[in-house]
Amino acid sequence: MSASDLSLKYDRAAPAWGDKMRLLGYYDAYLGFLASQTFRAPDGNRVLDVGCGTGAFADAWAAIHGPKQDITLLDPSEEMLNRAETLLQRRGVVASRDAALLESHRPSSPYDCLLAAHVIEHVTEPESALSTMRELTERDGRLWLVVSKPHWCNAIIWLQWRHRAYRRERVAGFLEASGWELEAEYAFPSGPPSRTSRGYLARAI
């Protein structure tokens, strides 16, 4: 699936996407993942949500760290960005936005923290995508990564999105090869996220 075709699919899916993700438990899953770590971002940290969709991951981040975060939303779908921006505004967060693909994003300065949920499954070269994320991040910055894992539920999702799924060893290898040090893994405890996804926390080295 081409980048333009994927963007159009997300534009069409955007109106119902946020409610569907919450109903399936992904917002709560992201909240649990972020809350499970001892790391706490100080006010003013520069945060990038890569492939933000309707903003569930960034919303969970703001719920934990408060509104005084410098958050940028990155997604090729304008419709997704509109909904993500509105969601964060409800928490008092005025986010920046960029309707672009990861490789086209040109920030004014590096980020302290990156969020990326279900992004590398949609690219042909995961190591390249993670290397780009590393280039966008300050040394010792952190990446909270959520990746699809092999499970029959993902076979159903594949029919619509043609994404990939990776075992934890593959993800660890991708991170090591692209300038990240894996610090922690997180198994989602319940619901669809427990069957489809796994969380990884990595440090930029």
C-alpha cells in the first residue's frame, strides 16, 4: 500500500477511529504503559507523537505529565490530526502539528521524548524508520514504542491495513541496529492490546 493510499484510508477512518480505539482499550493500554515506567518528563519537554492518529498515545502522555508539555503531532492524515489536536485541547495542551510522513519531518530542534504506536509495522524498512526517529531525538532521549506482535487477531487486522507483526527479538534487534538501547518491555495486561501489541521503552545512545 502506497503512502498516499494509506493516508486516504486513514482520512476515511478518522471520524470513528478515536471512539473505536478507546472502546477496544488502547487508550487505557497506553496509559498503563506510560505509567509503568519511573521516568517522568519535566515541564517543557519536547515530545513528538509519530503517526499520532487521533491522539490516544499523546492524550495518555498529557494525562500523566500534565499540559505543560511541548507536543508535536505527526501524521500524514489531516483528518486524524484534526481530531488529535482537538483531543489534546480538552486537556489544555496546545499542540503543534505536521501533516507529513516521518522522513519528511524537519523540526527546529531535537525532541526529548518520542511516542510511536503501530508505526514501524507500516514501513518496509523498520530499522530505517527507527534510525530517523533517533536522528530526531536528543542523546539520552526516550522512545515509547508499541509494535504489533504475531497473533491471529493481527491476521484479521492485516486484511484491512496490510501491516506486519514482529516478535520481541526482532524489535530488540531493530532498536539496537538503529541507535537505541532497549531499557524495558511492557506486556499489555488485558483486552485486544494484550493480544495484538507489545510496548518497548528505549534510550537514544
